[in-house]
Amino acid sequence: MRGFGRFVIATLCGLVIAVGIHIAAILASPYLADQDAFSKVQATLTAEKAQIISAPGGENTWLPNPDPATAVATCAFDLRNGPMRVSTRTGSLPLSFSFHKETGGVFFAVTDRAAVRGELEIVAMTGRQLDEARAAEDENDPSRDVRIVAPELQGFVIVRVVAPAPSLRPQAEEMAKAVSCTAEQDA
Amino acid sequence: MSIRRVPTALLVVYTLLLALGLGLSSAYWAINGNPPFGSLRLGPWQAWPLLGAPEADPYMRAIIARRGDVPLATGEGMGFRASTDSEGKPLDSACSYSIGPVAPIARVWTLTLYDQAGRLPATELGRRSFTSAEVLRDTQDRFSIVLSRTVQPGNWLQLPAEGPFTVALRLYDPPGAAGANLEETDMPVIQRLECGA
């Protein structure tokens, strides 16, 4: 009976530790994943323009469940190179930006409804870069940039352009490719 | 003395193996499924509104990383999935279905078929999706999309040759907080028409 009691205690200990391992594995997996979206878009870090990852039609893409009616493009960013400015001219097709952290998870999203005079421009920066930009600013001529503080140094922007009809797909792809992502030197 | 020490060591090994086995296998199982919390179910349609929000829970983050997916962000749109019809029976390409007559208000919505692996199915028709701009409507602005393997008049999507499939309804740029004020009556009904053949 004593041996059985020890066995029960060992099993209970095992279950408690298993819960801890489960939680640790779930929390760690976004950091350990090597097949996640960020690792696939990392090659676009140096590109000046957004790179198509899923052309309309949904063929030849690593993106799971692609929507054939949308063009998806991306720019990766590394804020150690300075704040990143994402800008585009909007058109008649619905366009949206979403900002993702390296470890997955969205931290900001905006659609072209927020465009000013046909321009949609967002600057992603760290909290420190924001402070520096504010300090360097001329009080009489404040910057009109829309500034977003990124929670992590690395991440990526996803550009989605919807083509409501198949004939608009080439135009959607062109619009997605035309988005520029530039690292600013000490803006 | 030695008789008592061996069982203790064995018990410790047993405890650790049990913990590792259960902990890792349950985590693996969890990140290969759907997020366990925070789902929004409207009839056959299911969505995880927080999947594209900064408040996504650790399971959602782990699952996004595992899938290599980029979910629609809150404010950008909302994606619903259905793998059953409105009566709860699994969608099967041996049957035919009609989807309609209404869809939630959005700037554009798209309705897309996927196979079990999440790929676009290969069909002779080549069309796997409808958008709100393409779909033909009646005079009351209602629509009906027929999913079947054989040709149908009106809005028709061809089903793959065999096997289960899923339908995704994506709302791009919906008004208001995405999904917060949607009700089941806003969503299209997936009605099974006939089976066999």
C-alpha cells in the first residue's frame, strides 16, 4: 500500500509539472517557431517596396488559406535601422495595412479610409525613437506623420488590396507592389 | 537500503517522463487545432475576433506561429470559417449546398472554398470564390450561391471531386468594431440541398 501511495504522489507531481511544461511550451512556441510568417518574410528586410507574398488568385503562396480576391504584400522591418515609413497612394480598391510583431500578433492596423488626400502614410518607431523625434521637432512646424510605437524591434507590415472582380486583380497586385517601406535615418 | 533507493529513482524518472510526455503532447495538440478560447459562433460560422488583435491570447499566438498565418487584423476585416451546414452536418462535396440570402455589411466580402488542408481546391471550373461585387442578386438584393459538383444556373461554385471542404467568409473593412454587433441573422445560411451521386 505504501508503494502504491508513492506511485500516486509521483503521478500527481507528474501532472502538475506537465501543466507547467504545457504552459511554457505554448508561451515559448512563437519565439521558437522557424516556419512562422516572420521567418518567411525576413528576406524582404532590405527591400524598398512591398514584396508580393500572395498574388490574387491564391496560387503559389506559402500563406495558408489564401483569398483569391486579394493581393497580399509585405515588408519586414528592423527598427534598429531607424523608424520605418510605410506609404502609398490609395486608389479605388480597398487597401489596408496591418503591423505585426516578430513573434506574431498584430499591433496596429489601418485601412485606406484613414488616407489623407489619397496618401496613406504610417511611421513605425520605438518609444525611444518617438521621444527623439519629438525632441527634434520644430514647435512651430509640427510633423504630420502618423506615428505608431512598435512593441518589438522587428516585425513586418502586411498590405492587403482587395480586387472585387477578377479583372481588377492585376491592378490590385500593382497597388500592393507600389507600397514603399523605407527606413529613415534618424528621422 | 539499495532496494528502497531504486524505486525512488524510478519514480522520479517516471514523474519526469509523464510530465514531459503529457505537457509536450498536449501543447502540440493545442497548437495544431483551433484556438480554445475567444471564439465567436454565428450559426455554422466561426471566427476568432481577437486573432488579429493585440489582445490575442498565448494559444492564438502559438497557433498563428505554427500555421505561419497572417490573420486579418481587427480594423482590417474579419474572417469566418464554416465546416458544417446550418444544421450542423459536416460539409461534404458529395452533397450540394446553397449559401445565402444575406451577408453582413462590409466594404467587400469574399466567400472562398478550401479543401481539408486549407488549399484552394482544384476544379474544372477554376473558380473558387465569389466576392460581394461579383455575385448576382435578385430584386430584393438577396443572393444565393450554389455549391455543387455539377453545373448550376446563377451563382455556382464547383465543389472538389470528393472529400470534406470548408467555406471561408471574409469581411473586408466592416463598419464598427469587427464582429461585435453581428448576429446570426446577418450571416448567410448554408443549406444542404441534396446528397449522393
